[in-house]
Amino acid sequence: YFKNDAVREVWYALRTPEYAQSKDPAALISKLKTDGFTHILRARAIPVQEPDDESLKRLDQALALSEGIKPVVSMDSKNIREAKFRYELYQIK
């Protein structure tokens, strides 16, 4: 195993005002890269719906529009009883 620090987007947004207040998708990705992030793991409930949270809406826009992002893998959970999720891993270039 390897050391894998993970930061939830909500906590990062609360502690990083310039990220939370940014409206530009490219600026969001640039800020993440500047702060040392290399990947983003996006988890969404299935069926996938638009998030209520404005910060996650901006992140989703950045993931879709930014040239600084490369999709790595997408997979759906196979839970039988619990809620199902789609996990999407993106690399920050």
C-alpha cells in the first residue's frame, strides 16, 4: 500500500476561499494543481443527478470543460442492497 492523502471537496472549499469563490473552471483546476493535487475521485449516486451544492456544480463543470483534466477510469459499484455509485477518476495534467 502507499500513502494516499485524501481531502473531501467540501472541507477543501471551506479552507480555501479562492477555490470556493472561483467561477472559472480552469482556475479551479489550476488551484488544485498548485496545492499539490494530482487526481480527483468523483463519486455520484446512481442514477446520476446534478448536485445541489454549488461548489460541486462548479467542480463538475471544471471536470467537463478543463483541458487540464484527463479522465482515467469510470466504474459503477455492484452493491445489491445499498445505494449504487459511479466512481470517476480524473488526472490533473
